[in-house]
Amino acid sequence: MRHVVAMSLSASLGLVSVFLVDFADLYFISILGEAELAAAVGFAGTLLFLVFSVAIGLAIAMAALVAPCVGRGELDRAKVVASGVLITGTVLFALLSALAFATRSEAMLLLGASGRTHALAVDFLAIVLPAMPLGAIGIMASAVLRAHGDARRAMLVTLWAGGVNAVLDPLFIFGFGLGLDGAAWATVMARLAMAVSALLAVQRHYGGFAWPSTAQLLKDLSPMLAIAGPAVLTNIATPIGNGIATRAVSPFGDGAVAAWSVIGRLTPLAFCVLFAVSGAVGPIIGQNAGAERYDRVRETLVRAMQFVAVAVLVSWTILLIARPLIVDQFSLGLDGARLVFWFAVVVAPLSLFNGALFVSNAAFNNLRRPLWATALNWARNTLGVAPFVMVGAALFDAPGVLIGQALGGLLFGLVGLWLAWRLIDGYDSGRLDGEGHRLPSLMRARPDAPFTSPRG
């Protein structure tokens, strides 16, 4: 349990700074006292979340390709690989950002924005989207630091970006009187700070990057896409689900969407440990699986869920106490207050099952079933969102969207845990070999013949 707690808490520190900045953005905007502004940030944030999820997939590919080179002591090769991923990823992400920029008006309409809220969201995106490649460069370069085992400097990159945003937000919004545009420009400067600080850290401490030849670039393209493709598919499932839910909330007005925006930024901040637990317990599961200690893999799953339950209980308690303050500080009206009430009282404790899904995904990714994680994430964010929020909205208006989304998470969280337990049992009983392949019955391990186990 101590290992799970230590890994999860340390991994969550960097996430806190990112989520706290997003939360502060919305707080400063809400001080202006216009529901349309907060709603516009909510609509724009849904598209930005989708785009940035692709950058996270590219960062996963960067770490997965550079780390083995570092482990083998091939540091020059590591610089070439990192450069190839950085170049390719930046080009791909620039094209994606350009596509999002060109279709931002249609995307906001699709999400349900209208009138002045639509115009504000489109203007906000016009400033932020061109700077998104800077954020992608920052997160990919930060992945190079993690590949070298330098988690501290990788965390400092996000803290620098968060600090810049926190300082410039009130200065641009109130000091220069830029309002929503000020928040957008503060975000741009934070993306720039993230890129510069990450690149400088790689340059100063790990020799920077080495420009690859065209042949080498093309050679490294295939393994990069093989890793980045599934990672991107897995990551974009969540913003797709969030977009479906945002569309379901939009008919209930800007007040409801403003509260939805607050909840959307409050959730990762309040439950950041749950977002970190998957990456934290993954190595523990992988190490014990490599040692064929499947009893410890099973124990890790149990301990992780116990930790998730405690984390959810703590966050739920804080939200119950802070609920009136949240409503007051963000100037939410009656509709917004209703939404925050249902979130704090009913929906928050159901985050336990989101944590269950994160833990299950860690098991799938480290027990040679990564596509199970992809499939389950997509099922949870489509089948586990659309019908549930539609029924919820029809029965209980905007709060029904929140409740429906949470109930979908409950269902797929339980399914994930059941599948993970079955998978571990398959390895432990000898039905699966060390590579995850199903064995014929005659080759399976028998309790009375431990030395003939296929794992032995």
C-alpha cells in the first residue's frame, strides 16, 4: 500500500498545477460576473481538451521510444529518436490545430453554443489554438525528461507554465482590461513558457536533440505511430464523452453551462490522485507480472482500489464543505447552484468507479491487453455517456446529465474491474503464458506439478 500511495501522490503533483491553472482561469473570468463568459470558456475548453489529448498520446510515444535507448546507454541514439518524434509530432499537431482553427465555429455550434456565447468561444479559440503546438512541444520535451528518469524537472516544467498563467491571468484580465481575451493570451504565454522550459532542460542536462536524417526519420515513423496511435485513441475517448455531455447540458442555458464548466475544472482538481493512479500503479503491476508474482499483481489491484476509495472519501468530504463557497465565489445562479449541489452530494462519491476504470486500464496495459483499455475507454465515453445523459436530461433536466454520466461510469468501472480480475486469474492459473497467449489445456499449470508450469 505504501508504494501505491507514494507513487500516486508524487505523480499527482504535476497534474495539480495544470488543473489548478485551468480552475484559476475560470475563477478570474467568473469575477467579471457574466454567465456567457464562463459558458464560452466551457465550450472552448471542450475542444481544447480534445486537441490536447492528442499531444498526450505523442508524449507517451516519446517516452516509450526514448527510454529504452537511455536504458541501453545509447544516449546519442536517444537524442536522434527524440528529435524525430519531436519533429513529426509537431508537424502532425500543427496540422490538427489548423484543422481545429478552421472548424472552430462549427465545433462550437455542434456543442450547443449560440448567440454571444458562441461568438466569445470562437474568439477565445482564435487566440489559443495557434499556440497549441507550443504546448505539444512542451509536453513531448517533458516526456524526454521522464524517459531519462528526471521526474523532478519534468514536474518543474508544468509548474513553470502554471506559475506564468497564474501571474498573467489577473494582470491581462483586470490590469489591462482585456477580459476573456486576457485569459486567452495568458494561456498562450503559459504554453510558450512550457515549451521553452522543457527544451532548455533537455538541452542543459541531456545534450539536447540531434537532427535525424530523412531516412532515419522515416524509419522511426512506423514505431512512433504504432505507439502513438493507440495512445491517442485511448486519450481522446474522454473529451469525446465530455463533448457529448456538454451538448446535453447546453439546452438548459448559459447558467447551466457555466456551472458545468466549473464542475468540469473542479473534477480533475478534486480527484487528481485518481488521474495519477493509473500511471503510478502500472509499473508496480508490470514488475510483479514480469516476476510472475500474480498474487502480488492481484494484491496491487486490491490496494489500489482501497487507496482510490480513501481518496474519493477525502475529496467528497471537502466538496460537501466547500459547496456553498464554490457557488458564491463563481457567482453561480440558481440553476448553477442546483448543478453544484448534485455534483457535490451525489456524483462525487461515484468517482470511485472512474478510479476503478483507471486502475483496470493500468492492469490491461501492463498485462499485454492494451486494446482492452482502448475499447473500454471508448465504450465508457460513448455507450456509457450518450444514452445515460439523454435519459437523465429528460427526467431531471441539467442535473440528470451529471447523474447519467456518473451512472455510466459506475457500470463500466465494475466491468473493468471484473475483466482485470479475470485476466490476472488467467495468468495465475496458467491459462495464459507469459506473453498473454492462451495455452491448450494439456499445457496448463497443475497444482500437483508446479515444476512443469509453462511459466517456470
